[in-house]
Amino acid sequence: MNAIASRPATPGPAIAGGASAPLKRGAVAIVGAAESDLGKVAPGLGPIDLMAQAVTRALDDCGLALRDVDGVFATTSQSRMPTLALCEYLGIQPRHHDATNMGGASFMTMVARAQAAIEAGLCEVAVIAYGSTQRSMGRANVAAPDINPHEAPYRPLYTASSYALAASRHMHEYGTTRRQLAEIAVAARQWALRNPAAWEKKPLAIEDVLASPMISEPLTLRDCCLVTDGGGALVVTSAARARDLRRPPAYVLGVGEAIGHYSISAMPDLTTTAAARSGALAYRMAGLSAREMDVAQLYDAFTITTLLFLEDLGFCPKGEGGRFVEDGRIAPGGELPVNTSGGGLSYCHPGMYGIFALIEAVRQLRGECGERQVPACNTALAHGNGGTLSSQSTVILGNAQAL
């Protein structure tokens, strides 16, 4: 997985309704990455506070300042106009802004949008930001799900019941077991124990996962993500400018996005997500395959999402995800490092997790992850998921060795 050959430029996907030409492999890079305060933040802080905190830290990470920023991309479920609110808070008036909301997949999509904007000359330095005080505020000031008349009579527990439906179907079709799903939670915890910023600090065994309270059959409490506060930010600029900044660039090699449905009851196949399409687009642009990914940061709102994305993104055949994750294969020391921060299951999950997968991918490529660092990490896949397996967006990043 660490042999990166010299690769010609590969045509990438055009942005729907936007760029007139395909995006270029390696034309932009993520140069700054940072979280805000995480866990349960100080009283009085709101989502825009956390966005601003993360933005200033990400700019400091790469040696740029607010005066350099002329593109702002942001979303949250706690503000109707997040880019306007954030820009007012920061005291900036960028040339370009975008508040695309596809749920947790938004941030991978924003990487593609930022690249399109930079290539089109709409901005030169873009920040991508997210913030949420979901834990502190509970359900207050968090957008409620739309009422679906076809689902509401069954009184589902949103969103757990939707993902439980997908897990049940996968178990029925392919013989996947609860124990195999528990392997995913245990691997995430083992990574989290190596991450000083992770919320969960206690070891977790398969038996602990199976014995935890049932939330929505077959998913127990430990099959479900955390509920935390937190924010994150990324700084994106051209590859030419990136080379002169403070940190080694994480070049954007490939991007892809796809949607499948809105409501889980309308999902054509509960065992196959649109990640199969978003991943194919990203691999094509990057000129790489799943076998050449050194790490995978996969949106893990529930254990079943990790399993589905391992299959749909080509790390194993459809139906083989349960067997693939057995025996610590995705845990520290395993064949495929997955969610090396601890993921949404054990590190943090403030409503939308996607930006944190990108932050961890960047840090792995820079070699900054300390005890959890993956040796010789040159390529990284970060995948975002929104809604109830509804929107999917994939970003492939690489350091200078992967160009």
C-alpha cells in the first residue's frame, strides 16, 4: 500500500452546475487543519464561536491570517445562514462563500467546491468550517428531521432506526453478525486510546459492545456514535502557494460525490450506498485504487456505516465487510488502518463528523499523529456520509510522495 508510482494528470469530475472543466489532480492542497474545543465546551459558547475558534487555529497551523482568506465554506444545523454569521463574527468579507449542506458529507463536498472556486479564480485561500454545541444544548436549537408520513407511523428513533434497518438487512443477506459489528467499535476505541483529544478513555471489549443497552435492534449503545460538542476547520489553497507555507501540503488528488435518496424508506438497496459511485469518481481522478490507500477515515455514525463503506469503496467485496473487520484488521497493527483518531464512535461526534475525518487524514499524511501514526503514510481516503445513508462524498489526499 505504500508504493506510489509517478502518475500522469487524470481528468477529475466536474462540479455539477458549476465548473465547465474537470478538476485537476493535485491542483490544490489542504494546508491548515484544526479542531475547536471538543467534548462539552464552556457555557455560553455557540456553534459560530467554535467555528471561529477552529478557523483561527487552522490559519495559525499553516501560517496564514484572516486577511488572507477570501473564500468561506461553512455549515451547521444550528444556524440558518452559517457563512454570513461566521464572516460577521470574524470581521471579514470574502469574495466567495458557500453554505452547501449535505449533512455529514458536506465537508468533503466543500473540498471539491473550494477547489473549483480556486481554479476558477473566485478565491485564493478558502476556509471550510463547522461547529456544533449538540451535547451542551441537547435537542435545543438543532434542526429537527422532516416528518415522513411513510415512516412516522412506525415511530422510528431518528437516526438510529434508519441505520438499524440497514444493519438488519445486511445481516439477513450476508450473514453479518453483531459480533462482527462490535469489532468495528472495539477497533475505534483502540485508536481513540492513542489520541489525547478523544472523548472516550476506557478500553472496550466485544462483550462490552454486545452487552450495552439496545438502542434500535440490532444496534446497541456502543454501536452508535458519541454526542459531543465541537468544531473543525480546514484551509485550502493552490498547490503553488501551498509549497511556501508552514506545514507540508495534503494535496487533493481525487474527489467524488453522489446522492441516492433522502428517506431511508426510499433507499433502493439497504446494503449498497452511493459511496460506490462517489468513491469511483474519486479513484478515477486520483489515478489510484483502494489497494493504494494507506489509511481510510470513514464516517462512522454507527458501526454499520464503517462496514458498508469498506465494501462500497472497494476495500473488500460486497457482503464481505463483516469477515473483513475480524481479528483486528482495521485496529492498530492491522492490515488497513481505519478511523485512526477513534472516529465518531470514540473520538468525537458533534452532529456532523465529516470535517474531522479530513482533519485526521491531513495529520496522518504529515506524520503528526504520535502514538497512532501510520508508518509511511502517503495516501489517505476520507469519506463523508449525510442524512440516512443519503449523500456520499469521497476525498483522496496525498503528500508530496503521492504526486
